Amino acid sequence: MPRPQVLERIKSAEAEADEIVAQAENDRDERIAEARERAEEIRTEAEQEAQELTERRLEDAREEIDAECERVLEEGEREREALAERARDRVDEVTDHVVELFQEDVHAQT
């Protein structure tokens, strides 16, 4: 093969190699861009899921707190009613005792 043809084939091969390298670099850049976009989508979805989970847990905690609060209030109301009932039951007894003390003081002064 004459020397000019060999040089021409080498130049042609180099040009083809340059195109292949350029295409590979372009493909690489596209894949990197796609991977970054997908990573951003995954991150956004994960953040959204985490936010939703946080909101659900917060709502569950609020419901639990509300239920506990209601239970404590009901228990307090029952205890208050029981104390009031015991106090009402002892009114006559206390009245009698106060009258006795009064009478003792009156008799003691005379």
C-alpha cells in the first residue's frame, strides 16, 4: 500500500476514533445528567415520604395525647364527684359535732 494511502487510513481511523471518543463522552455526560435527575427525584420522594410519615406520627401522637387527656379529665371528675359525695355524707356528722362543741363551750362558760 502506498504511503499516502496509509497516512489517509491512519487519519481516517484517528478521525473515527475521535468521533467514537466524543460520542462516548457525550453518552457519559447524558448518563450522568440522567443519574443526577433520578437521584434528585429519589431524594424528593424520600423527603416527601419522610414528611408524610412525620405528619402521621405527629397526628397519632396528638390523638394519643387527646385520649390520655380525656381519660385524666374523666378520672378527675369521678374523683371530684366521690369527694363531693363523701363531703355531703358527712355534713350531718360534722354539724352534730360542731353543735356539741358549741354546747360544751356554752356549758363551760356557765
